[in-house]
Amino acid sequence: MELIRLDKDNYTEIEEMSTIATAILKDYYDNIVGPVQNDYMLAKFQSIDGITDQLNHNYQYYFINVDKINIGFIAYYKKGKDLYLSKLYINKENRGKGCLRSILDYLINYCNDNNLGGIELNVNKHNPTCMIYEHLGFKKIRSECNDIGSGYYMDDYVYYYKIEK
């Protein structure tokens, strides 16, 4: 597995990221939040404009690449003394093959290299990956409901992984 950083000035890569994100998230979240809300979220956050805006606000996006094929993506940014993991998605065919552990190891090393204290992320309350994050050592620290516009909310648990120094 390799992480390949998305170049914020490369329209073709941003377009590919949007295409991959849309395919993975349509498949995964239509059943969790419903297709109408999911389409709204995809247009807001994973469209070419949405990704470009995030890149211009210090998000770092990476393709998750296995055998020269992009199978998913991550996005994160520094949030105070921590790293905020905004996105981590892998296509259905490649889930459960150890990529998540490798990505977590990468993020831990990134935090150590940048003197960050931990990794924070939001997970939809109905997302079955909650159990996986808990198994990897993340602790549920709170619940929150965030208004994302047009009458839609993200009803999440917030998880935190403390970096041991």
C-alpha cells in the first residue's frame, strides 16, 4: 500500500479524487444517511469545487494506492495540537485487508514527526466502523450533531487516539 499526495494544482488528480470519493461514498452512505442527504454531502464536500476548497484550506488529501490502483483516499489537517482525520475511505473490494492499520501507522508517524498529541475524527453514529476504530485504540469522547446546511445534520460520535510518546 502507498499513499500518494493529491497535488492541489492538478485538476486531473482532483477530478479523479472526486470520482473515487463519489463512487465509494454513494455505495457506503446511501444506506446510512439516505441518498438525498448523501448526494448533498457529496456535492458539498467531495465535488471538484469542494475538494479544491478544502485543499486551499490546508487539507492534505492522499490516494490510497495498491498495485498501482487507487482504492480509496484519506484527508486530514492539523487542528490545534492534534491531527483531524476528516476522511478515510476504502472501496468495498479492499476493505478488511489491513489498509486501515497501515494508514493509522502512517498517521501516528506523521503526528510524532509534527509533535501532535493525537488523532481526532468524527464517525456517523450509525456507521459500523465505530467498532473498528475502537478496536484500533480510538476512544469515544463525545457526541455532536453538526448542521451542514439545507436542513441536513451530521449526527456523529467524536473519537480520539492519543499518541504515546
